[in-house]
Amino acid sequence: MRRTSLLATALMLAGGAIIAAPAHAQEVGVTDTTVRIGQLGALTGPGYLYGKIIMDGAEIIYQEVNKAGGIHGRKIETVRQDDRCDPATAIAAAKKLIFDDKVFMIHGGGCTNASVGAFPEIKAANIPWVIFASVGDSLTSPPSPHIFTTALSASIESVSQLEFALQKGAKRIAVISQRDAWGRSRYQPLMEAFKQKGITPVADEEIIGEANDATPQALRLQAAKADAVLMVIYPKAAAAFLRDAHKIGYKPIAIGQTALGDLPVLTKQVGVPEAMSNMFAISHVRYMPEDAEMAQWRKLFSEYFPRETMSLYHILGIASAKVVVEVLQRAGKDLTRESFRAQMAKLTNFDTGIYPGPITCTEQDHQCHKSAAWVALVDGKIKTVAATTVGR
Amino acid sequence: MLGYLITSGLALGALYALVAIGIVIVFKSTGAINLAQGELFMLGGFFAFMFHVQMGYPYIPSLLLAVVASFFIGALTYQFAFRPLMKAGLVSVLLASIAVSFLLKGVARNIWGGVGDYIPFPPMITASAINLNGFIVLPQQLVAFGASIALMLLIVAYFKFTRSGKWLQAIADNVKAATLVGIRVGALHRLAFALGAASAGAAAVLMAPLTLLYPDIGFNLFIKAFAAAVLGGLHSIAGAVIGGLIVGLVEALVAGYVGSKFQDVSAFVVIMLVLVFIPRGIMGGKAMRKV
Amino acid sequence: MKWLISNKGFLCILFAVFGVLPTFANSYLLYVSNLALLFIILAIGLNLLIGYAGQLAFANAAMFGIGAYAAALLQVRLGVPYWVALPAGGVIASLIGTLMAWPALRLSGIYLALATLAFAQFTLWLFMHWEDLTFGATGFAVPRLSFAPLPVTPEQGIYFLSWIITIGLTLFAWNLVRSRVGRAFVAMRDNEVAAASLGINLLRYKVFAFALSGFYAGIAGGLHCGLLNYVAPESFDLFQMVIHKSMVIVGGVGSVVGSVIGAALLVATLELLREFKSLQEIAFGAILLIFILFMPLGLVSFLKRVLPGWEEEVHLPDARTAPAVEAADELRPVGERSP
């Protein structure tokens, strides 16, 4: 399914169009035998990790559901549209899904700015949108009737980072962040959290996500005598920072967020295992790709993608698609956008087996994923050391 | 603090210098800028990853194979993308090289994009930091630094002492005269693009343990390396190395003393100033425009 | 009938099609067509600078961004109405464009390209870091336009506004390149020294070319913020620059009609390539390469060959037919540059 040939896609679309045509007043994108889901996100460019790769994970669930006969007799069809991580293109992609592909719902949203760009369009169309990766709070707070997220929102992560530092007894807390859209949507709520607690960060350093070297940043943080560093950065910059901090003999409590959740992989990226001794991160999943508990998924994954390696991004897709499938199931035989919305808003304590905590949405709160599991490496094995659940 | 900033600036600069060398090799001999030079670096790294990690070949042969493979990719891109355009003008070659960079990125993303986000590559020697007289350095950075100097000397020697190197120099100086004395200019242009790609491949295998591998690594590296090459005068291999080291040092010192938010932009500010005030680059060299 | 296959006829037909499009297009097609109109403005503006005046600048995406940020910030920060903010954005981009003429007086070819590229990266950095002014990397929303009392939806309103402005700017460029100014640009492009000896004031014309190109990009930026109701740095990065360059070269360097065709074609191609999903990058690279390889002088020179009615102006630089004057560096065969 993954690399459907162009011809097959065309046939599928044509077939879909013919089937979708019949007279009975059915919801857009739904027939007696199919339900069409639009996958929105970056398929090309650097954002593909938060788009294509997550979609690949979701595809496993959708294909497995189809193998088992579908949901209420309906097979899931997916249509992908590329937002190239750019707002203008994201609007085109959303419009294409809504008006041309006529999908029932959208499952996607990677790069935050692209999602923010497409947001008014999707909101106005009253089409269900389950966000799988975009963390910007403005997308789901205040809630729009049809828009939900299974991603840990930026503010939840940022508040957790600060709280964790305080729990660890840190007295002089500093921040190192990248200030692209991803970083800033986390940095801002983090600074608000600082203000609320009446704390001033002792240093506030910046680095680019693709940095090859972080010695200046490490030296400045060391000079500021920071005993804990909150890291709002990508794995590459984090690897450079941990390595260079170790190099200059600086050993703060390093506190990451979900982008740094795969500690075993991060260790390899750092290249210096000792540099990881005081590193903690939030994981948005309960198990890492290489854990024994994930064996069944690894097996399935290798059937669908024999040449690739299952990563956290794939797992996120699996977990998010599980939520979508569950809600489609609950929405029943007479599937409409309204029934999907209503069931999604009622989803309570749904355990995906993958996210650290249960998924709960309410009419007032569409940020359905709230549990941040703190992980660290203990004797080279990843261990959950604490869990913070943030209420609102 | 200054000591660490200087060493890390030099290590960063060695990375830019290694990529800049490839840009200069191509420009020096053909007058073209290959904007896909960063993607050739990326591909070289992934080749090494494929041979060593995915196919399990031993370390050194894998690295050599990666350089050889890069060489052929360079020759191939010349043959199919640049050769017909060498007479059409710089703008066409620039755009063609952009097209090639999209192609290479797309191919790499579809082959290796599903393996991980920033793919680690095992270092040549032990990963752990070593203590040199109270000063801690990473062995891989030393290796990379030494290797970039060695690579530079190798290429300078190539241009000075080998026949094809001298010919490359000759066509750079006067393509018409070179044609008249029977030098096959097309073949030499191909060689220049191939050598440029091979040096990008060599840079990648040296640097991959530090830079990590991902399909989009090329652009950011290219733009800093391009700045370095222009700083060095675009015609000189040694100039490219010095230019690279300067860009690296500026980034480290600005980040350390002025503020880390200025790190990424400092190179561009320097390049704007240099171009406006010393347009021939620090290694001087030839007039960039004779009228 | 002959008129129909001429370049003038083609322009009229194309803009007529754009004009009636809202009557049948769905929201997606309307939006993409609107983007195409914006890109036509961008391509023409860039072509005036590269193709006519011969300045190999790489800052068009930054100018586009400056126009968008200026128009949007004037509305959001100062409450200026869109009707004022839009032209003001154009003027601001134009003024900043003028600044760039300064390095262009000393640099040409690849060196000018790098200087302007560095300027573009610096601008992008400012969009992301001057948070007190620009709201930083996360961008900001701009109020939705209202076209009351006109009987159009906001979507149709911004579309028709873009349509009218695009036609106006196309006509302006069309006439400009056939005027004294256009000829001065071309003379300057082909040989600066010769141009100067003919009494052409290089400083004045370079500044004018940069200012004009900046204005076009700035107006397109203002329309972009009106279309998206959202401004963020990603919209103005180097990928955009690549798109603008591709439109100019695919259409034809030194041809206004070429830029119109190139822009419309490239937007259409990017949308059609959606079917390639994650292979889009490869397909885009391949198509771009094929265009450059088989039509190195652009689509218009091809059309000129096959359509007898196509009267292209003499502004196409052609290395093969114009050896009498020494071409500027960037337009000379790369292998043959004097050291």
C-alpha cells in the first residue's frame, strides 16, 4: 500500500468517485463499504518525519483493520496530501482534501505553522480533524467543535519540564531552545510557566535545530552555573549539546521533551555514552521501539516496511490511528461527521497500549493526551522514572 | 573559555572547509557553482552508512567505497544534467544543480528516510573524549581536522603535480587555448565535477559521526561552505580551508561572547560585509570581473 | 486568427480564463489560481531584475516576505486598513530593494548572488528573532478581509483584487520593457561599460531595477497575507526563492510573457505533482531538469520557433546569436569566463 503506483492511485480514486456517487444521502467520504480519511502533513522536505513517517505508522493500523474486515463493513481508504511544512501549501492541501478528494475526516498535522495556516479552512468546513503531531496550543485551545489532538500539546510539555526540574531539586534553572516555529510554540508557554512560579531562568541560550556544535552554549550555561537545563531542541542539537557539555566537564541535569524521548537512539547520536548520565526526557509513548513489549508491532512493521526501522515517529502514528479507529467504531453504522465528533468528545480513558496514559477528551477539552512519562537511562536500559499528568 | 571556543570553532570550520573544497574544485576548473554540493555530501555519508552499517562491510573499505561511489555520482550528474548546459550560462547551471539537489534529496529520503531521524554513524576511533593536558577534546574532531588538512594538501598536490590536474588548471585559465592545444575540455569538466563530488563524499565519511546523517543535511552545510569558499576567493583550495575556518571561528566566538542567538546569522553578516568591502575574498587572487 | 496565437493574444486569453474562473472553480481551484496570480507578479518582478537588468539577485523571496510582513504588521500593530497597507508593503519592499542596489554596484554574477542570498538569510533570521515586531517564528494571524459592500465572499474578493493587480502590473512591465528604461536595462545587462559609454546612468538604472523588482515582490507579499490571513517565516524561505527562479527560467529569461507562462505552469505542475506523494521531490527535480535541458532559453523561445505569430521582443539573451557584445558574467558560457 505504501508505494501505491500512480496508476493504482488513479484507479482507486476513480473507483472511489464512482462508488461515492450513488444517491443515498450519505456523509461526505463515506459509503457502505468505505470511509475515506485524508492524511495531511509533510511528505517531502525536513518535516517528513512529522508527516510521512507518522502516516506510515498509521497506515499499519488502517491496513490491519481492513484485513479484519473494516469498521462496520467499511474499509478505510487513505489519501495523502503534502503540506511541505509551509502554511500556503498546507491551505492548498487542506482544500484539496476537503473539496477535491472529499474525505470524511482529516488525520494529520505535523509542522505547527503549516497546521495553523490550514486551521481556519478546516475549522470552517466542519470536518473532523484528529491532529497527530502538531503541538501548537492555539490549534486546540480554545477548542473548535471538530478539532482534536492526540499529541501532547506544547504547553503541557513545557510546564512538565519546569516541574520536573523543581522536583529534582534544581535551584538554578536555565533554558536552551531553538526558535523556529516548533521551538517557539514550546518556548513561549515555558516562559509563562517560569513567570507563574516566580522563577527567572539563570540563562536563556539559543541554538539551531541542525547545530553541529554547541560548545559556546555549553560554556555560557556553565558560566551561568545552571544546575538544570531545560532543552527545547531537536535530537541533533541535543546530541551536540550533551557531547560538548560533557567535553567541557559540565554536568547539569539535562531535561528534554518528547523529541528527545528515544534515549537509546539519542545515546548513539551523542556518541559518548557517559554524556547521557544525567539526561531525562518526556516520552509520549510507554515503550521504546526496541522494547520487548513492542515485539508484535516490530513484527507487523517489518511486514509492511521490510527495509526500514521502526522509530518513535512510526509508533506515534500507530497510537494515533488506534484512537481514530476506536472512535470510528463507536460512531457506529450510521457514520456522520457529527457522530464522529460526538463520540470523540466522549472518549474517556481509552488505553491505546502505547501512549503512557489513557486518552480522554471532553466537550470542553480537545487536548486528549495529557500524560507525560519521564524516562531516563538506567544501566543502558530506558526506565520510566516519573509521570506527570497535567490538568487544566 | 576562549580555548574551548577556538577549538570548537576550528572543528566546525573544518567541516565547512571540507565542503567548501568541493565547491572550489568545481568552480576553479569549470566556472560553475554546483548547488548540489551539500546533497553530494549527504549522499556520500549515506553510501558509507549503507556499506558499513546496512551491508556490514568493514570500516575502511566502506569509506573508500563511499568516496568512489560519490565520484561516479558526480560524473553522472555532470553527464546528464550539466554537460549540455555548460555553454548556456551560469543561471542555467545553477538551476540545473538545484534540480539535481531536489532529485538527490528525494532519492535519499525514499531510500533511507524510514531508518530514523538523525542517523548515527560509528566514529573512526573511540568515541569518548580524551584529556590532553587538562584540555578535553573529542578524538573524532581531531581526526576530522587533520584529515581536512590532509585532503587539502592532497588536492593542492593533485593540481600541481599530475597531468590531469595541470590540465584542469589550464582549462580554468583559458578554455579556448586549452581546446586549441587539443585538451578534451568536456572530459576534464566531467572530471572536475566528479572530483568535487568525491571530495564531498570524503568530507561526509570523515564528518558523519559528528554531523549525523539525514536527507536534509546538505543545504545548511552548503550555504556556510559557499560563504567560506567566497571568503577564500573561490579559486583557491587553501583559501577555501582558511575561509571555512574563519566562518567556524566567527560562529563560535560570536555565540560565545555576543550571544548564542546570533550564532547562525553571524556567517551571513560577515559574508555581506566581506563582499561589499573586499569583494575579491581574503585570498585575493584574480579580479572577479574584468571589463 | 493569427492574433490568437501571438503572445498578446495568449496573454489576453490567459487573463480572461483567470477572470471567469471563479464562476465554476471550487474553493481549492480558486485558491491555487490565486496563488498562481501572485506568482505571476513575483516572476515578472524577478525577471525585470534578472532577465532585463541582468542582476543575479537571490533575495526575491525575502522581498516577498518583507512586503507580506509590512502589510500585515501595519494592519495588526497600527490598525491601518488593508487598502493602505497593501501598497505601503510594496513601497517598503521597494525601499529595502533599493538598499540592495548598493552591493550590486560593486558585485556581479555569483558574488552578487551570494551577497543577496546572505541578505535573504539575514531577513529570514530577523522575521524569526525580532519578536517584539514580527511575533517570531510562530507567525501571526491577520484579520480576514471584508469586501462589503461588494457582493463577493472574501475568497472571491481577494481573488479579483489579485487578478486586477496582476493584469495592471503585467501591462506596466510589458510597456516598461519596450520603453527607454527597458532598453537601458538590456544595454546594462549586456555590457555595463558599453552602456555607460552610451550615456546610461548605471547607478540610477540599477537602483530603479532593484526598487521595481522589490515593489512587485512586496505587492505580491501584501496579497499573500490577504489570501492566507496568516504570516509566518516558512513562506519566504529559500524554497520559495527556488520556485521564483524556476518560473523565470522555465518561462524565459528576459520575457514578460515567459514569466506569466512560467509562473502559471509551475504552480500547476506543483499541484499536479501531488499525485506523486512522497516522490514529489524527485519528480519536481526531474521535470525542472528536463525543462532546462531541452529549453535552456525558456518556453517562449520554443514558442517563438513553432508559432510564427509569436512576436517576442529582442530581449532574450542568447549566447549563440549575440557574440558581438561581451555578455555579462552570468549570461556568458560558464566554461569560457575570462579569469
